Amino acid sequence: MTFPANSDPSELCQGILRYLRAHPEAADSLEGIASWWLPASGYSATTEAVQLALTQLVAEHRIARIDLADGRTLYQSVDKVSGSHPAWKPHP
């Protein structure tokens, strides 16, 4: 099934948060979120639009950004991470 592209950050934020409520252990990269999380919630969006939504959610402290030593970045529920992951650090 193909979903219409959506670039509204607030709607994408809701899709990301909906996915995390259903899968509280989930952690993934920008590409994984755009390819797997959002389509599972009925959304289709460019990685640029998803990055805007992720940036907004991190700024609002609703999700955590985890910068790994190999240069990859993962996103996860802030409730799951809660500062316990060694790579997690709050982003302004």
C-alpha cells in the first residue's frame, strides 16, 4: 500500500510518537524511521521532512538522540533512555 507523501512536521511527530507508544523498545536511524516507523503508522515522507520532525521532538525532549561512536545517530523514546545510555546526551 502506498501512502501520500506528508511533509507536515507536526503530523510526522505524531506518527513517530504513535510508533514509539506501540513499540517502546524501538530505536532507529533517520532512514529507518522514514522507511519503517512512519509507513507502519500510515505516513510517507522524505528524509528531510522526517529530520525536521525528529529535530523538533528532540528539542521538546520527547525523544532522545543517541550519537554512536561510529558516527551513526539513533532516536529512541526519552522515557526508555532517560540518560542511562553511555552515548546519550541531551541536545539543545
